[in-house]
Amino acid sequence: MRIDFEGPVGRLEGILWEPEGPPRAAAVFCHPHPLGGGTMQNNVVYRAARGLQEAGLAVLRFNFRSVGRSAGEHDGNGAEDGDLSAALDLMAERYPNLPLWSGGFSFGSRTTCRVAAVEPRIERIVLVALPVLAYPCEMAHQVTQPGYVLMAGEDEYGTLAALEERFPELAARLETHEIPGQSHFFPGALPEVTQRIRAYAEKVLDA
């Protein structure tokens, strides 16, 4: 269902998916860079969110400020962190007794790292194609939550090998997978993105 909520500079638009049964956790999943055409309708975001939903999570995708019907302007200085925090507020209010997860694809995964580093409500993270070769990702050093990372084997913005080299402590602490032969947007492996994220989430929730 479509849902609007209040962000730091105005209304943000989102889409909330609930599982068929009672939700087992609640998650926010963030989209890639607004200036690169990133939206909550991005194929990788859609597929990743579907994997979480199929595993039993309530999942919110939303448009960062300046994207779609979301108010505000992109400023290039991390203001989207506040948008993610507002989305987490919404999910924590709707599902107060459930574990709260956060995740994202590309720019969205970087934003998740920044917020997770200072947000103790986030219990688990799911990062897809963290762009460690394209953008500063030093905030990943401060992330302490458990979670999952899925990288693309031919991604010019960052591979699993690059992640392990630059952030060895993060790679060692999180469960990491890579899909060989895929570029940044996983053009030949979108169903596999869903399957891998679903399998990880089910394993965690069933533990």
C-alpha cells in the first residue's frame, strides 16, 4: 500500500508491503542515488524488498527527498540520513514490538551504514552493492550491527574483494555473498537477488 509520512523537510512518499502472515520483523529499504535516477521503484530495490517480504518482514520502500512526490532538494551532504530516520520512526511506531532492520542498494546501502552507525534501534542491516570504490564509505567502520552484504562480481563501484580489502572488519562480521559476472544493477540476476536475501532473512528469523 502507498503511504505518505513526514520527513525533516516535508512529506515523503513510500510503499509498504506486509507479508501474508503476521510480520516477524520490520524493515526500511533505501534506493540508489537520486541524481542518478534512483527511486523506490528501482529493480534491485524492488527485488530485495520482495525477498524480505517473502521471508516474513513488513518492508517500507520510500523516495528520498526530491524524488517523485517527496518534498525537498538533494543537497549532496548526507541530508537523506534524516529521511531514513523518519522512515525508521514510522516503522517503529507501526510495529513497536518487532525487530527493526534497515537496508539499501548502492547509495541506499551507504545511507544505511551512516544511520546504522548512530542508530541503536536498527538491529540488523542488509546491504546490496555497497559502492566502496565510488564514494567515501568510512562510516562503515562504525557499524556494529549484524547483517548481510550482497555484491556483484563485475561491479565497477565495488566488488566483494574491494569490500574485504577496505573494510575487513565489516566483511568479517557480516555474512557476505557475491553474484559472479554481474554489473552494478544485477541485470542478469534479479530473481537471484530476491532468493539470496529471502534465504538470509529466513535463516536469521528461524534461528
